Amino acid sequence: MAYLIYLPTHQDGRGNLTVVEKVLPFEIKRSYYIYNVNSKRGGHRHIKTIQALICINGSCDIYVDSGKEKETFTLDRPDKCLIVNPEDWHTMDNFSKDSILFVFASEYYNIEDYIDEGYE
């Protein structure tokens, strides 16, 4: 099942610096970001890919169904990171107008890694 981690953040008079280093449970092979969203995204799970989702600006909700558990996570801080496992069917929704969702993935893009059917 998906779970939250909090990324190390260094704060001083100049501002904040959040680091993604040696905290993810996989080696990063791909990264992308989603923004200017006007509808629900996702709606799939994977065979192999693990993902780390960070809403670096604004907020959004991530609904996750592992086939055994269901939970909705709100990402609303740039140091809050959701680890989504391959078996986690997920959708992203309720994006604030200014949201930017940054995603790290354990695998390169491969359409054959996607499973579009949810659990019953």
C-alpha cells in the first residue's frame, strides 16, 4: 500500500531547501511533472513501476486502491512525498489552480507496464 514520507528540508533566513537524496526506495529512471490540470489524472496501476509523487506547488488528492486497502492522500506541502507501489491503482484529482505535481519513477516509460483496470 502507498505510504507517505517527509523529505529532509533545510531552512534558514534565505528560505527552504528540500532534498531528494537517498530517501526513495528505488533508483530514479524517469521524472516528469503535471500542471494546468483540469480533469482527473491517472486511473491505472503498474506491473513494475514504483513512483514518488510530490506536489511541489499547491495541492492535490491521490486516491489509492491496493486491492486490499483504499485511502486518499492529500499532498499539500513540497516536503510530503507519496510512495506509490506497482499494485496501487491510483488517480490524481482536486488539483488546486497553481498545483505542480512532480513524479519520480523507478522505470522508464513502457506502455506494457500499465494496467488500466482497477480492482473489483
